[in-house]
Amino acid sequence: MLTRTSVLIVLGRVFARTVFISAWAAYGLTKVNIPFSRTVLILILGGLMLAPTVASFRW
């Protein structure tokens, strides 16, 4: 059985990893001169702005 402390630790770690990885990706896409970095950044931000139900589709 999961305790409240376990859930808080897991949620904290997931949130921290997401924030750190997002910050590194944003820095790399905005500060380093990479071909098509602006296009990739726009696609990532556009995907984050859409609701998951709108963005997902079935083939």
C-alpha cells in the first residue's frame, strides 16, 4: 500500500525531472545555434499548448 509520503516523493521527483529536462531543452534550443531550432521550439510549444485529447489521434 502506498503511503502519503511515497506519493509525495514520487510526484516531487517526476515534477523536478520534468522541469530540469524542459529547462535544458529550452536553453539548448534558444541559445545554441542549431539548424531548425526555431521550428523545433515552435512545434514543442505548440504541442504543449494543445489539450491531449485534441493532439492525439488514431490512425
